[in-house]
Amino acid sequence: MGLEKNNSEDGIIVYPNPAEEIVNVRVGVSGKIEFYNLLGAIVETQQLAIGTNEVDLKGLPSGIYFFVFSTGSDAVTGKIIKQ
């Protein structure tokens, strides 16, 4: 499932995509988001509260990253491009 879609039915919206430094993640339930590089290594992890959360990607090089948002009982995956 890509970030280009409005995944509100899945409880998550991630924008902007592509992103430069900050990614906004809007969720309908609290949970954890993990960002992975193309090698599968976790490069950023953050606990998210209900509502809009900012995730700082400033320290990451430009490229494609995948994310997994998990609530314990469910998970949503997606992709984001960092410029």
C-alpha cells in the first residue's frame, strides 16, 4: 500500500511525499511507526499519538524509505521518498 493514497480507512495519512525534512503522520489510533532503508535496517522509530504527529527525517540521506505503522493488533505499510 503506497503513501500516495489517502489511507484514512486504514487509520493513517502520511504527507508530504516526497518529503524534505519533516513528515506529518496523521493516525486515528496510537501506535508505533518504524522507517526502514532499502537494506531493511530500521533508521527511525517513533511512538505516535492519535492525531497529527511530526517525524523528523533530517538526519537521513535522500532516498526511498519504507514504513510500518503498527498498533499491536494491526499494521499498515507504505513508502516515502526523502529529497
